[in-house]
Amino acid sequence: MVLTIPLVLLLAVVAVMLLRFRAVGAGAAVVVALFGFYLADTGAADTVNQLVTAVTGALADTGR
């Protein structure tokens, strides 16, 4: 059976865990979240999306 987890959910869990264990402050988490929203509006969004797709595809292939 294959389990699929959306990347945004995985990143949200990591962010919550970092905040919970005080590895990062709330201010830094807000800045990073806002940076992500602004990055999505730039021309770099397609490149970042392709990079993440390639990396997750490569990770999926290593498990076989």
C-alpha cells in the first residue's frame, strides 16, 4: 500500500514541531511563512515547484 502525504501538510507538521520544541521562535516562523507566500508570486515559483517535484520523485524511486 502506498501512503501519499501532501508536502504542505508535512511542512506544516515540521513547522509546528519546531515551534513546539522551541527550535525556532514564532517571529521566525511567521517570516518564513510570509516568504513562502511571496515566493509563490514570483517567477521562481515554477522553478521551485519543479525542483521539489524532482527531489520527491528521486526519493520515491530510492525506496523501490
